[in-house]
Amino acid sequence: MSRGKVLVVGGGIAGLSTAWALARRGFAVELFEQGALPYARASSYDEHRIIRHAYGDMEGYAYLMPSAFRVWEALWAAIGATHYDAMPVIYLMRGESEWYETTRRSMGRMGVACEDIPIEAAMALYPMVNPDGVTRVVRTEGAGILYPIRILTDLVKLIAGLGVVLHPDTRVEAVDLEAGLVRTGGGVVGGDAVVVTAGAWVNRLVPSTIGEAVPSRQAVMFLAPPPRFAAAWQAAPVLIDLGAESGTYTLPPRAATRLKIGDHQFTRRGDPDEDRVGTDADVARLTEAARRAWQDFDEYTVLERKACFYTVTADERFLVRREGARGWLGSACSGHGFKLGPLIGDGIAGAIAGERTEAAVSVWAAGR
Ligand SMILES: Cc1cc2nc3c(=O)[nH]c(=O)nc-3n(C[C@H](O)[C@H](O)[C@H](O)COP(=O)(O)OP(=O)(O)OC[C@H]3O[C@@H](n4cnc5c(N)ncnc54)[C@H](O)[C@@H]3O)c2cc1C
């Protein structure tokens, strides 16, 4: 028997996960997505995303990771497939940073391995890394690669099978979060609650987020390595370069994915409806950082320069809160929203079901 009807706006990892969690709890759910399901312009749509316990000074999120992994396990069981490869994350530090001490502390408390490895041994294992200026190499476990395109596709099929009514190619023009209404080109739909998980488009539907959740155009590059590094990349774990001037993350070419490099410097500019082909300006800073992180970067073939978007808050924390009498906002802010998407979606559904208070879920989702 239905516990009420909830309308979910947005079919990225946050919206699909919230819909799944609501359907599991017996709610009738309708989900609206402006593009296809899944949609290639969503932040969530990519070949890979990193999942890890290591969180630096955002320690509250580190302590959420065991629960996050449990929800992923539940998803694998529900879809009958595992779209995840466990592997270490290797941090190449170029200079000291507070990240090291706080990460070691939280990893130690959770009993997740986090250990220094000798620089020379690391350079022998990872000959494609630029050794210049490396001061410390740290290997962490409790991590790996999630495969988002496969995850989103299976989540869509899963929730459709649970009776969630899907509205692909249906842009929501406006929401009334007091009355619980969603307006599309086809008319107005009402529900007991409306959850807005609209990613980088959130400002258009929820004006209170303007200036708080800022869309940020980010660049990534997919590459083919020169033949002499191909085998090393194929066997590589996730590599994260931590330096004042570098700051890149690299995903190895596993499971039919391509080698990818990105950085973590927010542009805080752009419109998510813009063209998504990375321009020279988009990739200029990333290219410089990649040259510092890898050996002979200019010998790599750039297969794709991609521009993508997420929202950024000042402190990089999720925004989960009530908006109006019947509305909920779920906004993953900055580059760590995929790994936590199913857990946060479960938290939003739990709050709607009355299992926890709004205040409790907001603080929890902010990793505090
Ligand atoms: C380059 C890059 C690297 C990243 N790396 C990582 C990582 O390694 N690990 C990690 O955990 N996270 C990472 N992230 C962050 C993560 O991908 C995002 O935080 C997460 O996917 C956001 O999910 P979402 O569902 O909130 O937003 P989205 O995936 O953008 O979904 C929002 C959906 O809402 C739809 N929508 C918007 N407005 C409307 C409307 N009016 N009507 C109907 N539909 C609408 C959109 O079309 C979209 O499909 C990365 C992000 C990027 C861009």
C-alpha cells in the first residue's frame, strides 16, 4: 500500500537513488528528467568515478563511507551486478599538507589501511609518474572505481521494475514546493512531496540556492598513452597528485574505460546548457597540471576533451534541506557526490518517511 506520492526532479545518481529508496519504503514515485534516462549531460554520467574513505579535513564524510559502501552493496544485490572495482588510491604528495595528518587519523580510526611507501619503490611501480618534487607517497585501501554509466542504466531499470513512473525528456519548468506541484510542458502534477535533485541546473528551480550552489564548468581529458607506458597504466591503481601547483586525479583504463585525468580546481563559472566539448581555455590549466603529474605528457594522444558541470558550495558540503511545506532539496556539491549519492538518497527518503528529522538529515548530509 502506498504511503503517499513523491515527485523527484532529476535523474542523476541523486534522483535515481532517492527514487529507489522511496520505492523501497512503499511510496508511489514519479521521476522527471529533462533528457534521456540516463542523460549524458548529467554530472553523474561518465566512464568512472572514484570512491574512497580518505577525506582529508572533511573527516565527517570519511566516517560516512562505511555506510556508503553498504548501500552500494545493497544496490549490487538488487541489480544482480557489481559496477565497481576495488583498488588502492595512491597519493603522490609534492610538498606537505594537512590532508596527510587528518586522513591518517580518520583512516586509522576506521581501521582502513593508509601507509607511506618508499618514493623509489613507487616510481619503479609507476614509471609514468613525473617524480620531480614528490616528497611522499601514500597508499590507501578502502577505495576503487565506480562505473557510473552502467550504474545509472541499471538503476533506471531497477526503479522502473519497482513501479516508479519515469518521465524522460520532460523538463520541469517550475516547482511549487509549498503546494507540492511540478509543472512540465504537459501540465501540472501534484504530490505529497517534491524532491529537487537537479544537479547543476538547481538554481533555476530553487532560487534560494543561487549564489550558494554555484555551477562550475570543469574539464577532463581522456587519453591514449604512448606504447611504452600502456602496460603500466593498464595495471595502475587510482593516482591522485597532491601539490600546490598540481592537484590532479587519474583514473586508469579499466573495464572498457579510457585513461582519464582531471583536476580539482573549481572554475565556478558557466551554464550547464553550454556546449560540452572542452575548449583550449577549458583544458589549459589541466594540461599544465598533467605535465607536472605525468612523465612526457605531450606524447599522449588526447582522445576527448570534455567539459562537464557540478555545483560548488563554499565548503564543498551537500545541501539537503526542506524547501517549503512539501519540498526537499538534495544537492551534491563539488566533486564527491557520486560515491555518496545512494547513501544521501536513502537519507532523504528516510526523512520523508519520518525516520529522521530535517535537522538531523541536513547535518548528517553535510558530513558534520
Ligand atoms: C569531472 C567530474 C569528476 C567527478 N569525480 C567524482 C568522483 O571521483 N567521485 C565522486 O563521488 N564524485 C565525483 N564527481 C561528482 C559527482 O559526479 C556529482 O556530484 C554527482 O554525479 C551529482 O549527481 P546529481 O544527481 O546531484 O546531479 P546530476 O547527475 O547532474 O543529475 C541532475 C539531473 O537533473 C536533471 N534536471 C535538471 N534540471 C531539470 C529540470 N528542470 N527538469 C528535469 N530534469 C532536470 C539533469 O538533466 C540531470 O540529469 C565528479 C563530477 C565531475 C563533473
